[in-house]
Amino acid sequence: MATDKDHIALMFNDIAPTYDKLNHILSLNVDKSWRRKAVKRLKKSLADVSTPKILDVACGTADSTVQIAKSIEYAEIYGIDISDGMLKIGEEKVAKLGLQNRITFSKSAAENIDYQDNTFDAAFVAFGVRNFSDRKKGLQEIFRVLKPNGTLIILELSEPHNVIVRWFYNLYFKNILPLIGKCVSGNADAYRYLQKTVEKFPMPNEFMPLLTECGYKELKDIALTCGLCRIYQAKKS
């Protein structure tokens, strides 16, 4: 019997060939800046670790994985995702860049990570937490595989607080984004799904307590681009 996770995987398999192109178009390339800022925080948190092991959860087509590898040249990176289509493109991208000796991919869901306890110095999730079928369980699994004092960096889309910005945001996300998504990928439903998952994702005053409940400490919330995107940073207690 198909599960929500199965449906999500199939959807991402379908849009995988155009995923990178659409991300850049739909965000006007701002997503690249968001990733750089998140990876910069990740690198700073690992300044005292000689050869860190980093888990990139819901790595997709490996845009963030590659960014991490380029920025933290001494790191070993492990990318996991539930979509075969996304992983295939990620593997091709990494091979083309000659980074396959430092990046390892495997098919795995955030809710059931196939690594032992206390394995990673840091974990990174870019635009993936809202796709977890069980948000709390996914965060708890990441907590489990992090080493004590290991860092979690989450980069996630968010609804802006400002009334004017929110009006334009709603116009774009509910009307323009699915249309562009359909034209480029042929799948408007996938981009309606994106809009719905962003709407349902908890605001910081709800998400930060969830991180605390899962055992994380030293929480930080950084708003980017008028709150259209946020970086959440935390440590394993």
C-alpha cells in the first residue's frame, strides 16, 4: 500500500530533471545566496573539527551537498534522500565535478536513517524538513546520528510577517509559481504541494519548541530576505 512518503518520492522523481532549473527560476537565484549563508554557518560550527563527517538530509539533486563539499574541503559528506530520480541527478553532478571520493549517497528517509548513533559531526537540511512524513521523528533521528555537541543546520522556506511582503508572497506562491512549475516541469501539482507545505510549516515560535522537545540546545533562528527563508541552528545536547 502506498504511503505519503511513497507519493512524495514519486512526485520528486517526476520533477527531478527540471528541479534545479526551476529552483533558480522561481527564487530568482536567491536560493543560491540562502545556501551559501547556511553553509557558512555550518563551516563556522566545525572550525575545531579536523575531518568532519556531515550528513545532508533530503539532499535532493545535491546542490547543497556540492556547496558543502566546496566550502568545507576537509569534510566527508553523506547525502540521503527518498527519491531515486533526485539521487541519480545528484550522483551525476558530483561525478562531473570529481567529488565522488568525498561524497557518498544512499536512499534513506529522515525518519529512518541508516547510520549508527553518534556518527556525524553535523547535519544539514535544505528545504527538506517540510517534506518529512513525520517531522518530530525525523528531527529525533537526526539527533540520534549526531555526535554529542554536533550541529544541526536547517534551511527552510517561511511565510513572511510583513503584511505587504506577505501579499506579494501569496500572489506569487498561489498563482504564479504553479503556472511556471507546470510550464517548465509539466507538473503543476508538485508546485501546489510546495506552496501548501510552506503554509503548513510551523512558524519559529512553534518550530523552536519542537527542536527543544527533540533534545536540541543553543537554538538560533535567522530570517533571510524579509523572512521568506529561515536558518535554524541547533546543537545536540
